[in-house]
Amino acid sequence: MGRNSRKSTIDYAAAAREWAQANKEGRKPTISDVARLAQVSKKTVSRVINHSPLVNAATRKGIQGLIDEIGYQPDPQARGLASRRSFLVGLISDNPTPQYVVSIQLGILDVVRKTGYELVVHPCDRNSNTFIEDARKFVEVQKLYGVILTPSVSEDERLAEVLRDLGCAYIRIASIALDMERRMIVTNDRMGARDAARHLAKLGHRRIALIAGRRSFRSSHERRAGFEEGLAEFGITMPKEYILQGDYTFESGLALGSAILDIDPPPTAVFASNDEMAAGVLQALHVAGQTPPDALSIVGFDDFETATRVWPRLTTIRTPARRIGRLAAERLLDVNGGEEGSSGENQTTPRLIERDSTRRAD
Amino acid sequence: MGRNSRKSTIDYAAAAREWAQANKEGRKPTISDVARLAQVSKKTVSRVINHSPLVNAATRKGIQGLIDEIGYQPDPQARGLASRRSFLVGLISDNPTPQYVVSIQLGILDVVRKTGYELVVHPCDRNSNTFIEDARKFVEVQKLYGVILTPSVSEDERLAEVLRDLGCAYIRIASIALDMERRMIVTNDRMGARDAARHLAKLGHRRIALIAGRRSFRSSHERRAGFEEGLAEFGITMPKEYILQGDYTFESGLALGSAILDIDPPPTAVFASNDEMAAGVLQALHVAGQTPPDALSIVGFDDFETATRVWPRLTTIRTPARRIGRLAAERLLDVNGGEEGSSGENQTTPRLIERDSTRRAD
DNA sequence: GTTACTATTGACACCGGTGACAATATAATT
DNA sequence: AATTATATTGTCACCGGTGTCAATAGTAAC
């Protein structure tokens, strides 16, 4: 205190009224308007909007009040132009499951909204040979504040390198740590798959099959490895013919589901590496006239909507996608402002949701 | 021709080389760089990037070549600041079905990408009392080029008025024309529902029930009306107790599905106003130990993924969501540049997809 | 040859902020 | 009282484009 009355104190309320008066035509106020009304320089107002500590508390309070009063909102384009950045966050994804993408988006938006940033979505095709170049242009031209990457683009090292090169902050969502901790949100798929295995083993199953996910997704390897580890705890190993290669699509699950029926001896349970494929297996059984889980128990992975739409409802491993999105955004925008430990979570552990697609082995 | 050699001709290729030479440190070129190299004013370069007709053909060609050569990309922030607009398109939605939102997004992106715009997503809650104000701020602060609205926000007249007020272009996706033609993409839900009714009637069903969608969605009324019209063609009317009020969620379908079983006399077919609810009905039947479509045929609406995941797969009315997104974006960005008639579609007609959830009435 | 017109280009301020650095005021130190 | 440090604020050029309007150069008309 004590040093806040260099000049005769300003009546901010009166200034606000004056503005309302003079601005009949409804012009949006700019920083200059605020500065004039508050009788300070533009720079000081700028400091207030940017939460600079270099402002006298009383001055800040008054200016902030004036800003609220007349509804001044800084122009992101002008701010960005001057400071060579933007207030946009990008989401680069190439995930085939729409439900995943939406959930992640919602999670990100939960956070981004509060902080005045906006989310620009950017699906891409990792196989396109202009993929890297496109992404580069995207972040460069838009001067993105940062980007969030979902599998499988999150696993692309070329992309990560380009982003580092551009000095663009990024968060990679993936099933294992591929990068510095502050750049990762890790979903512990391996552990989830392990639980799936334990669940089936505890139900007495011994002849257990696996439908693997798309090879280009890290998660597909993690899920398989975790599942095998879990089985190993019970002394179970899968013979080669019980391991089928899917690609995370419903169609692959459908095809492989009917293939499973022809295996001799038939497995009594199967772990599909995601719900879409599990739903496919389920449908294959129905087509074959079976009534799951009688002859075949099924465990999925993800717990997206499909899991509860099908019949019987899928026992599955829940991936908290929205929460993951939230964590990624929090980390990117450094909500919790660097306060040590506060909520620096960057791990999510999936958990088993038991429903109706599994039963005890006879 | 004839007036393109006022000054000694510029060697643009040489200029490009010169830039590559001088710019070892990899600075991004700005409009000033281009202007200097091409020996013209910034304004002329500006005209080229904006496709102004007021540029000599030869000059344009040279400058464009130079731009391509050195990889100049105009800064959207600077452009926006100076011209008081932006290169962002907004998607404002409050639809409960994620698959719909994703499909629409993809459709919009199909178009938006090609034109250098970016898509900013903005889900909202129409019941929030700051909804309108939030939306207003969103388009005002971001100076959005335009926005696309999906049901049910697309049906909100207050919002539309605010947008007109702000001079922001917008496209409303809805099941009936609520606005000037150039601002609408209409999905003819009524006709789709009519087809659903005809389908059931032709299969010999007479005791037919309806599960209506959420009241706050226009489509729910359209679908109901269309369905009733279709039945009327066959002289069928639904008694009151056959008309159930759902809310477009799976859960409501599940609850109402089991309610249907208690109606006496029981209907032999039901039209659920969307696939989610149809899936719910299906599950209710399974829970009750029935094997649809034996005792009850079901028709859904939308043909989103759920329709093919459940068993039996749903007979449904396809809403081409991605195409709708594409049409909306084309219209908004005026792709087809005003050429009369070229592809000014703004209607999509849903069509019946026959699968396994319907059968002949006994 | 002069005038009027069209086509093309340029000059320059400005959009609404921020960065770098200078200036001023107050407090602390000697 | 003079000097130094700290807190607070201001100055001014600049970010990278565009709008407005003037300038210049050919061309057609008189």
C-alpha cells in the first residue's frame, strides 16, 4: 500500500458510464478505449489483461473493473500478431473410432473453454505422404499455442520432431511413455489387458484366444503383451492358432469371430483388443446361431458406447477418454500453473467393467 | 496483352534463388519479402493472394510463381486484423449423438480443408442461460467467417438473430426450412419417417407403436408426423397408448422398450425415432428373453454405427451426416462460387436401409 | 494533339495489440 | 541530502497484412 495515489484517483465507474454514453453506436471497445478511460497507457492495460505482476494492485483492480464493466475483450488476432503466437489449440488425430475422438474432444474442451483458448480439429491420414508437411503447415500458419496428439499419430516420431523444431508445445496421448514426461499422457493399456486376462482366468477359462488390434497402433502391442502377462500368471499360454490379427474395426471382429468358431479345439473365451472388434465377434456368434456367452466369453477394451449397446453387454476395460482429454489439455495449458505436485497426473489406469459377455467356464 | 512490360521484366526465378541464398536462417517470408523480391508494392502482392482481378495477368503469374517457389504463406492473423475477419469456421452443436457430430465434422472438414479455412468446434448447452451470450462472444471475439449449426441449436431463433445481428454468415442444418434458403440445409426427416411407416405397413403390420424423440428437437416432431402420414396412407392410426415419449437416448429406448411389452394388445412393430432408442428397445427385448424381430419388428432412424453393431442389425432410415456436413460447408464457403445451379443442393433425402430387425407380421 | 477513360500499381495510415527499453516515483541506504 | 534500489508506468516502433485513395500508363474518343 501507500503508493497508489500518485495522481488524483480515477473514478472508474464514472468512466464506464461515460463510455456507455458516448458509444451509442455499439462499437466494441479496444485497448485504446480502455486506456483512455482509465487514463493510463495502453501498455498498462495490456499488463492487466496478461496478468503481469508489474502492476499496482489498486490500478489493476480499477482497470479490471472498467474492463468488466464495458465488456472489453482483447482481440486474439492482434494479440497473436504482436506476440507471435495464437490462442488456438490443435487436436491432431487419426483414430478410426469416432467415439474416442469425440470424448477426447469433449475432455479437451472442458479445460480449454475456461481458459479462453479455442480448439481446432485436424484429423489426418498418417499414410498420406504429405501428412507431415500438412501438419507442419497447420501449426506453423496458425501459430498454434500447442497441439494434442492421439494414437496413432501420437506415436509418430517424425511428427514429434517437427513440432519440437517449430517450438510448438505438444502432448502425446499413448499407451506407453514415448517422450519426456511433461509431454505424455499415458494410458496404461498393458495393465488393463492384464486385468482382462486375470478376469477370464479366474472364471476358469484356459483355452483363451486373442484378437489383436491394428499393428500400426502401439496400443495393440501393449494390449497383447499385457494380456499374455496376465495369462502367464495363471500358467496359461495361447497357442499360435488362438492369436488372430485384427485391425480394430468392427468388420475385422466380425470376420475373425466367425473364424474362431472353426478352430479346433475351440477356445472358451476371447479377448478382443477393442470394443468394436468385440462387437464384431458377438455378431458373428449371433449369425452362427449361438447365444453368447454360452460357448464363448468375450472381453473387449475401451468401454465406449458400443459396449453397452450390444447384447449381451460387453465386459470390457474402461478407457476414460474424456478424462484423458482433460488431462492432456490441463498439461498443455499448464493449468495448475506449475504448482508442484498439485495435480500433475499423466497416467490413467483403465479398469475392468464386468458385464454380461463373460461367464464361468464349464 | 500488350501492356505488360512497363518496366524491364523481372526474373522471378532468380529472385527465388536469391531468397533461398539470403535466408539461411530459415525465416518465414512475409508479404514484404515477396514484394521486395518481385519489385512491386506489398499491395500488389496482397492483390495476388486475394485473387483480385485488378492485377495484370503477367504480373500475377510471376508473383504467384515466386510465392510458390519460396513458400510464402500469408499470416491469417495479420490478414484478419487488417480486414476485420478471420479464416475460421465454427461448428456450434449440442447434439447428444457423438457419431452424428463426428460425421458432420468430417463432412465440413472435407470442404474446409481445401479452402484454407480451419474448423473450430464449439459444443454448447442450449439450456444454459449464458448459452446465447457465450455463442455471441465466440463468434464476435474470434471474428468467425461463419458458423454451422446442427440440431437442436440450429432451431434456436434467438441464436440466429444474434448471428444476423453480428453479420456472421451461418448455415442451419435442420429437418425443416426455418430460414432463408441459402442459410439452410434441410434433411427431409418427414419423408424418411414416411418410408419407415410404409415399410412396416407393407410387411403387414397393423398394430404399430412409435417412440418419439426429444421434444426440444424439431426432428422429433417431423419424424412423428411423417410416420403418421405414412401409416395413414394404409389406413392405420396409432392409439394413444402406442405413442411413447422418448428423448433420443439409449436409456429412454431401453425403458420404453420394456414398457412396450406390457401394452395390451401388444404392437407387432415399433418405430423408434433414432437408432439409439431402437437399440434400447432391442436390448429390452433381449433382457425379456425375446428374440427380435420375432414378436416385435423395429425400425430406427439415422443409420449411425450403432445400427449395424446390434443384433439383429437395425432396419433404419439413413441420414447421410457426412454429406450434410459437406453441403453445409460448401454453402457457407460458397464453393461453386455462385455459379447458378451448379451444385446448390440444400436438401438431403434420407432413405430406407433394410436389415434384420423387421419381418413380416404373422 | 488534347481529353477522357480504363487498367494497373503504389503510398501510407491503420487494424489492436505487445516487446524493448526509458522514465518516473517512492523507499531504502549511506 | 545525495545515492541507489525497487515499483510502477509510459513511449514508440513494429507484428504482417489491408483499405482508401492517389498516381501512372496506356487507349479510345473528340
